[in-house]
Amino acid sequence: MDEPEPAAVAPAAAPTGLGPDTQEFLKALGSPTRQRIMTLFSQGAEMSVGEVAERTGISQATASQQLTLLRRGRIVTSRREGKTVYYRADRDGAVAALTELQSYLMTCC
């Protein structure tokens, strides 16, 4: 008598990949300059582009570009006061990206 074939085991669900916000988060953290900038925002510090440039030794144009990438990655947030834009760490954005990254790594690895 023929034995029944074993039931096919469904493959584990493949990770769907990271969302665009988390991808931007990872890109933003990929630069040593941006990592250095982030150390300035400890304990809720808030700074203008000029202050960031001065403290990191980069031009204001470069600081502005780097802060734009950090904001796009939801690592910093900004507010405008008159003509000056102030930046500070975006804890909620970072936590959201890290939560998604952790979930992704738990399913793929």
C-alpha cells in the first residue's frame, strides 16, 4: 500500500523589506559627518545650522545639506523661528525606524 506523501511545509514568510522611512534613516546614519552632528543633539539640545557648522568645523552649506538628510531620515526635526531654523533630535522618528529594523531583522535572520 502506498504511503501518503508528507504535507508540504509552507516556507516561512519572507521579509517584505524595510519601508522608505527606515531606508532613509539608515542612509542618514551612514555618514561619519552626520554621526558627528548627531552627538551635538544630546539631552534635547537644539541648534541652528550655523551652530552645527561651527561646532563640527564644516561650512554652513554642508551643515544644511547634512541636516536635510538627517531630517529626511527622521533623525532630527526642525522648527522655524523668524528666519532661523532650529534642529533637534527626533526621538520618535528614530524609535519608529529602529522598531521596524528590529522586526525586519528578526524575520530575515
